[in-house]
Amino acid sequence: MRDIFAHRIHNIDTSEIRKVFDLAAKIKNPLNLSIGQPDFPVPAAVKEAMIQALKDDKSGYTPTAGLVQLREAIAEFLAAKSGVRPAVDDVIVSTGVASILFLLFQTVVGKNDAVLLIDPYFLIYPALVKYHEARPYTIPEDFGVDQIAELRAQLRKDNVNLKLIMFASPSNPTGKILTRHQLELLSELAEEQDAIIASDEIYGAFDYEKKHISMASINAERTLTLNGFSKSHAMTGLRVGYLAAPPRYSGIVQKMVTLQQYTMVCSPHAMQWGAITALRTGIDNELALMKKRRDMVYGMLSKVTTLPFPDGAFYVYPDIPIDSAEFVTQAIERRLLLVPGYIFSTNRNAIRISYATREDILEEGAQIFCDMVAELKDTLH
Amino acid sequence: MRDIFAHRIHNIDTSEIRKVFDLAAKIKNPLNLSIGQPDFPVPAAVKEAMIQALKDDKSGYTPTAGLVQLREAIAEFLAAKSGVRPAVDDVIVSTGVASILFLLFQTVVGKNDAVLLIDPYFLIYPALVKYHEARPYTIPEDFGVDQIAELRAQLRKDNVNLKLIMFASPSNPTGKILTRHQLELLSELAEEQDAIIASDEIYGAFDYEKKHISMASINAERTLTLNGFSKSHAMTGLRVGYLAAPPRYSGIVQKMVTLQQYTMVCSPHAMQWGAITALRTGIDNELALMKKRRDMVYGMLSKVTTLPFPDGAFYVYPDIPIDSAEFVTQAIERRLLLVPGYIFSTNRNAIRISYATREDILEEGAQIFCDMVAELKDTLH
């Protein structure tokens, strides 16, 4: 039989998070701290808006770019957040931020283009870089002037300019919120390299003491802002995400809309009405709960290992004494499901723990994690 | 400023149907016969299932390939339809058949691969062929042994084998249902060329006297069956479509699922529950209505021009005396919205009329069409 595959498809592998999901399905009563979705339900008002939309037969095609009313509400939201209001036609709504990312990469990232990621990175970013046969560059998430200088030297040596600077703040997997100074460094870098900035703000609603800063408030002219409703309003499975662009990049949005005509077609209609309501629906109670959990798990973990301070999102990313693939296997024997750090970083000795989980499960799981680390340290010493 | 685009994105243009949509938005009281979606609402039971799913918090991620319960119900449906039951793991659910097509092309269609289309074709097919830098071949929809022989000679001359045979029966835009003999010819061709068959059966529910035959009932081993709920259950904007594969092509489904992890992630969760109910929900009343409309519009049009007999779907595709781009422009001056035939065919002198429209509008629009054709014939003679 001839090869049934196109060459490009060999550039992609199954997500390691999905492998943990599949494993989870086989374990009885797992302590599942691997899941990247809130455990709270869709807020009642948002749910009601979607139900009403279905009753009102909001089930036909929407405009490819998304409902005008939703794009207006998004522009309003972003204006309040960053001080800069995008044009409604510079906003595209798609079936989640993952779809937005794919449309964006298809539109702007060519073979051998240089893409900067911040390590640890969300696992989809390097997968998309590889799929598009682009060249990844990384800087650590605690970067400062020195790391940017090193990167600059490397780019000069490779005789390449960055095409795209791609990051999430707050970070998945560490919860790190980039400082204003760091965002300014990225902004300068983008100017100097003539690079597009893609700021994934999907966890922007989950900040606690330290407040999330939208990249568009630092460099409006070069920043594409990506966001959605999966995390803030527990709509992971309902598929509404968006991208907003400055006038300089209107053409990117237009091409993404064109490609969407042939791919996702539109984000689910009734869900888009839910998203409009979501933009008016705060999640203060949910945030207070998340902060309480974060404090608990950070308190427990910081006694036995080191970890970046989890400013936001709903993850912690502690160091572990052994390779994360092996650690995850050992944890599964104790019913504990975690995501191995190596899929988010070149550093293999870390683990992602999600605290978007019921407290009793979280506490039991965190305790097992702490015991495992303590035991491993004993063994290794 | 440097080029912000990746090379590949220049291979795609705005859908001409969408251009008509945009135009339609600017006309007062248009007679809109351009729309490819049913005018009936989502059946009550299906709507209720989606509402219940939202109430039950079916809003998180589903498995990437789709809910197991939905894939089981799809396997059951296909078994009843074609006599061959696909394995549940050989079914993938995505955000509509357009998404399925894109995942499929990304997975199997490489540069310069030969893809056979049946002319007239659904406009997304040649767009995807071009986007993937593949080579399109076509045969007319009334093909027989002779046209297959000609194609075979051409392929031999070009020293290429077909990688993919892609078609929709019933057809969008003509309504044509391929005969058993034609499907057998395609089956033989696929065997001889070692080609994958992709049978788009999205209009399979819309057949009237002549019954739709699933390609999988003719050649189960080589047929990928594509279908969804957009047309049969008026769920165009709710985004649930699927593909089922024979064991030979399990690997294609696996790769499509992998790519979906990084792109659409999953079809909207609550809508998947609606789809399960849709598979148990007949549309006899809607079909009777569609047939009545088809008879009316066919009766009117066949008096003034020629057109393929519209076996199924909800379109007619009459010949017109002038170029379809010009005809559409003239029709708009009379408030009539149509889709130009040139986007579906190398023959530019035809028009697509959708009869999924309220009868009074349909009748008025069809009358204007008939008048235009008569006037043009007078002028040209």
C-alpha cells in the first residue's frame, strides 16, 4: 500500500496531556490534578443566555468572523482592560483559542520563520512551531535584560529576525504573571526585530495579588490579543475564543477570517450569545475560591520543594528530584494524576499541578505529591 | 515593513458565497435564494436535548474524537444506512464537515497529489486542493465509462495516481444523486489507482423519489464517509460533523484526532448531545415540504431553461444564457440573491438556487429568474 499520509502530518504527536486523560479514564477514583479546566459550572447568567439563544433558534451560521454584537462587546472589554479599543473588524471569533492559534500560525508562520517562546510554554506553541516547520527560540520566564541580550546575539549569529513573539501571561503551566518591565523588554525586542506579538491572555481573569497587565497596554501597535471564555467562564467544551488586532495587522485578521470560511466556519452560534453575557458576568466568588486553594497548595509544596510563585491562572509548577515522565508513572501508582513538566519546558524535572479541583481531592493529592518528593529526596541522598 | 504573511495563505480567497451574504446584508427586503441552510428550526427534541445538556453542565472538554455515546450512535446510523458498521475508534467528530475536510486534507493531501472532483463540485473542495498545492482532476457529474476512460488516459499521461476521490452525493449545487453504476465506476477507479474515497453525504437525508446510496455500501474498504447535522437538523451554526473510516484507514482518523488536539480541540459539548438525539429524530415533515418546493421551482424553471434533474439536497442549478457573475449582478438589481455557478464548475453559465426558503419568497424569486432568462434569450436572439 502506498503512503496514505501527507508529509506535514508526521510533524505532530499526540498531546501528552491527552495521554494522561486517557490513563485517567482507566484508574478507579483517581486524584486528578491534571485537568486544565475549572471545576465550577458555567455561571448561571451565561448558561441562561445560551439556553435562551437555542430557544430563539440562534442555530444558523453567524458571520464568519463572529456575531457583530459579540465582537463589539469584546472590543469594549479589551478597551477597558488595556486602554486601546480594537476595531470591530479587527476582531475574529473562532472555536476556541486553539483554533485561533492554528489560524494565526497558518496565516503568518512560514517555514524557517523564527518564533520566540517563553519557557515554560503552553505545549501547543512548540507543537505549532514544529508543525509549521518554523524555528523556535526560547527565553526563561524570569528573563531580564541579560537574557534578551543573549537572545539578540543568537539571532544575529543565525542571521534571522523574529517573526512572532508568542507567550501566555498568566502562564500555563507556572501561573507566572510577566512584570511591566518584562513586557517592556518584549516590546522593545518586537520593535527592533519587526516582530508580531501574540499575547495569549486566556488566564487573564485569574490574577490574585499581582495584577495581570495586557500586552496591548504596553505596545498596542504590534500586539495581537488572544482570549476566550473557556477558563474564565468554564466554557472549555463550548468553543469560543478570539483574537483582536491593531490596524497594522488588519490584513492578518482578514486572512484568518478567509481561512475560517473553509475550516471552522464559525464559532457555535448559541455559545456566542453566552459569551456576550460572559463579558458582563464577573467571577469574584470563583476567584476567591481559587486563591484559597492556591494558598493551600503553595503552602504545602513550598515546604518540600522549590516552585515559581504562582501569581495567577490555576496551576503550580514545582521542581521534582527526578525526570517528570518517571515521576508521573510513580504518581499514577498512588492514584495521583499529574502532567509531566517536560512537555512545557526543556527542563524535565518539574510537574504541573492544577488546583482547579475540589479541596479534599486537592489536599490529598498535594500530600501524596509532598510525600513522594520527600521520599525521593531521602533515596537520592 | 516585512511581509507579515506565510506563503501558504496566499493560496486562499474569500468564498464567493460569503460575498453574496455580505451583499445581502445591504439590500432591503432581498429575495434571498442563496442560502445553504434549511429555513426550518432545529427539531424540538434535538433543541431540548441541547438545552438539557447545558443545564446538566455538559460544558467541559469531551474526548478529542467526540463523545463515545455519539460515536456509537453514528456507527449505528451508518450501519443501518450502508450495511457496514465502523469501529467507534474509527469515527471522529469535529466542528462541522468543513473542519473534517480540513483535517482530512492536512492529513492525507500533500503537494502535487492528484485529487479527483466531480464537476459541479462543492466550492470548498477545489479551494482545499489549491490550499494544499495539490492537483485537481475533474469528471462531469453525468460521467459514465467513457469519461472514466478519458480520465484514466490523462492520469497515465501525467504519470500520476489519484490520491483522493472527493465528491458529494446528493450534490451541492445540482441536487444530483449518483447512480449505483456511477458509484461502482468510482469504486473500480479507486481500486485501480489505490485511492482513498471521501464521500460527503451531508445532504444524504434530502432525497425524494430516487434514493441516496451510501458509497460505503459499494466499497466499504476504501470509503471515508463524511456527514453531519447542519443540513438534516438545521444545525449549521452549531458545528457538529463527522468522518467514519474503514479499518484500512484507521491511521488517518488517529492523525486527524491528533491534529484536532491542537486545532478545534472538540466539537461543542452540549451540541454533541443534541446530535445523539438528532440521529433518532426523523425529518419527514421537513422533507415533504422540501419536495413540494422542489417540484414548484423545477416546474417553473424547466419551462424556460435546462437544468439537471434535482434528485436531492435543496438546490437547483439551471443553465443561464450569460456569464453567472454578470447574471448575479443583474439579479441583485431586482432584489434577487443567487450564487454564481462559476464557483462550482468550469462551466460559468449556470446559477445555484436554494429552495430552502419560504414558499412566497421562493415563488417570487423563481419568477424573476424566469423573466430574466426569457428577456436575456430575447435580447441574445
